[in-house]
Amino acid sequence: MIDRSPRQQVEDILLAIRKVKRYTAGLSADALAQNEMASDAVLRNFEVIGEAARNLPDELKSAHPEIPWRRMVGLRNVIIHEYFGVDMLIVWELAVHAVPELEPQLAALLAELPSD
């Protein structure tokens, strides 16, 4: 694995969040589930979000309990290990409701982190 700083990993999460928002804009849950490319793209970016969150230092995550780190990593684990059990309705709900709430929290965290 390439060693990435906490700042780079938070930037990775923010980029993936923006992609999820863009890929789901204007899509209903059914439309997302039926659009193979959009579904794959959204799932891939949730993997990125979870992997970057998993690799952040525990001290940083403990200092920001308002950010749902465990849920981020948990979704990644389901997508990676239980791909047959992924419920696209839940993915859509997270994409259109949870992700937009998460973005400003991570942007604030990024502003606190030292530049590389």
C-alpha cells in the first residue's frame, strides 16, 4: 500500500463523496439499481471512502466522533466481502442523504489538518 498522509486520505474521501453525489444526481433508487455503470461507480467510491477511513489514524478518528467512521468502513466491508448482499436501496439512501451531510464535516476536518 502507498503511504498516504491523513490529509491525502481525507481529500480522497471528499473526492469520492463528490463523485457519489454527481453519479446519483437526479436518479431514483430504482434508476440507480438498474444503471449498471452508475451502480458500479457509486459502489467503487463507497469502497474508496471506507478504505481511506479505515486507514486514518485512530487518534484522528477519536478526535472526531461526529463523523461516522465505523459506518463508512462497515459499508466498505459489505461491498468488498458480501457484494451479493448489497442492497442498492440502502446505497441510494446513503448517497442522497448521508453523503451530503458528511461532506461539510470532512471539509471542516480537512481545514484543521496540516498541509503536506
